[in-house]
Amino acid sequence: MKHLHTYRAPRVFNPWREYEPGLDISPEAPEIRYHNLQRYLELRLQARYLFIAEGLGYQGGRFSGMAMTSERILLGYHPEVRPEEVLGEWEYRRTSNPDSPLLKGTQKTMGFNEPTATVMWGCLHRHHLGTFDAVLWNIFPFHPHKEECLLTNRTPEGNELNVGIVYAKQLLELLPHAKVVAIGQKSATTLQKFGVPCSCVPHPSMGGANKFKAAIAELFERK
């Protein structure tokens, strides 16, 4: 993805460029995350589906480098998803600092776990999508956080969504035959505003997991 690691903005963390002492395990953390993303995309150039949510979450892509994919999956501690399903044969390394006082007990020992990642990967399994048949992304691919609090999420703003569409279109050039599925209304509205055809399903956060699962099931019944 062109220039992805060069982006900087207030109240936004770019996981492929920025290093946060204390929270990140070492200055190598951005490079680890960037290589993860490169590997992730290289394995999915023939993907049939592109799922696009809203913004990168601090429990997911902030530390893994990949949308809707938690560090706990990569470290082999997830009960349903194996690391090999994400990056194949790979050197899996955490980027969160287990010694940080900001991390809680299981976060220290097993890395961060994101509920959205669990729901999303569970749906991929349920509908028998091959390991590399789908790409997960965000319409704003960086981590938008609240002022002075890196371990928070906030909704991407309009100008950020307009920035994000540039990267989404770059990704579509890599995946010209993929069916686009927007996760959440902000993603769908932004894609449609810029002329990108897509289906739309509810976002699984904020108690919407069952609605999300039902919408995904209906989507695959129509395929």
C-alpha cells in the first residue's frame, strides 16, 4: 500500500510508522506490524471478498497491524483461530509491551484480544471461506483515539473518512475482482459517496454481533 506508513495526524496512531515507548515492546514494533500487513495482503491477492469496517481498534490492528485481527490470534492463544490462518508460516511476534502498567493481566500474558476480531473470524469459519479468501480492512485504516488516551477508540471523523478512501481505492486496485462488503453505515456511506459499489452489514460492536452474523449469513445465501 503506497505511503500508508507516512500518514500522521492529531489523535491518530499510525501503527506502521509510530512507536509509543512503554506501550510498544521496542522501536521495531512499527516495522513488525508493517511486515505483518505486507504478508497478509500478499497471501490474499486472489481474495473474493473485501470487508471494510470503520477505524482500526486499539485491541486489534493497533498492535497486530491488520484490521479486525487481534494480537492474541497471532500469538496462538485464541480458541478458534490459528496464527497460520492469518499469515501462514511466519515469525509471529507481539508488539505490545507485556511489562506496561497500562496492560491488564491477560493482556500482559497473551496480548490484546478484540471482540470484533473474534466475531469476524468466527463468521469466516462458519461460512467456510478459505483462509485467504477474504481481506479485512477499515475505511479509515489508522487508529483514531481520544485525546491523550492511546488505549481508546473513537469514531473516525468526516475528513478522516475522506483520507481513508484513498487507501481503500489502492487496495481495490490490488483486488479488482473482490466483492466489497461494508461493515457499518459510516463505511458504506463513504464508499458509496466515492462511487465504490458495496453491500452493507451492521457493525458487530455495541451489542450488534447477532445482527451482524444474521446479515453475513443472508449475504452468503445470496452469493
